[in-house]
Amino acid sequence: MTFSLFLSRLFSFLVTTALAAPPAQDPCVGVPGGCAPVNMALPFIPVIGSLLVGFAGGGAVIFVIIGGMQMILSMGDEGAGTKGKTTLLYALGGFMLALASQAIVTFVQTRAAPLASAATPHLDFMAVVVSAILSLLNVAFMGIVIYSAIRLVIAWGKAESYQKAVNAILWAIIGTLTINAANAIVHAVLNLGL
């Protein structure tokens, strides 16, 4: 009984002390413009992104080394050599994707920012989409050329693999020239003011 009596008196003491305390002052009083909500995680997002890209780069280097070792130690075994080439390509592709992730976020932010204050949002949106597609296709061209160049290096003298890589580069060049020429023609016709 005495313990429960002690707890009830302690509780009543704490309640009367809390009620007798002066009310807490609003921390926003005197701050020009009041208090604005602050997202505490926002400053850490770029740091975390850079850290993850660093980890992806380190992992890519490790897997490039592993793929190179598999190719060196294949001793003419086609299966082991192919496994090494696959490891190498996946490592480089993963690293390019990790690097591209930051570029994609920046790309979307810069393209979408002017749409907030657009006078003709539908037309401006279409112009942004066409410009974004053109930019992405040019980046895809560079990626295809780099990928095909890597395929040329690791073709190991196989005429079929070598020819596929050369054809990929050739068609990428033709496609990119066609797309950019079409864009230039459309801009030239629109600027004529007919």
C-alpha cells in the first residue's frame, strides 16, 4: 500500500508542478516572416548520392578486375572467356547507370523548371519533351558508340562479333545524323515565319 501511495503522491506532485509552470513561449515570436518548415533531409541527399556513386564506382572497378582476371585465366576456354566478357560489360554498364542517375535527376530538374511559369504550358511542354528526347537520343548515341567500341576491343578476332560492333556504330551514326538533321530542318522552317 505504501508504494502505491508514494506513486500517487509523486504523480500528483508532477501534475501540480507542470500546471504551475509558465506556458512555453512560441519560438517563432520575433522571427521575421515567422518560422518556415525546414526539410532536414534535403542537405544530405546530394551527399548520400555521391556516396552511393562512389560505392558503385568501387564495385565497378572490383568487377572489372574480376572480369579481366577471368578473361586472362580462361586459357582458351570459350565459356570462361565469355563469362569474363559478360562480367566486364555488366560492371561497366552498372557504373554508367550509376553515373547517369545523377545526370538524369539534374536533366529533369533543368528541363522542368521553365514550365512552372510558362505562358502556353501545353506548347512549352511539347517543346521540352522534344528537346529532352533529342538530348536523350544523342546520349544514347554516345552510349552505343562506347558500348560498340568495347565490343570491338573484346571481339578477340572474331569476324562476326567485330562486324556486329562496326554495324552498330555505323547505324548509330546514321540514326543520329537523321534525327539531328530533322530537328535542324524543323527549326529552320519555323524560323522562316511562313
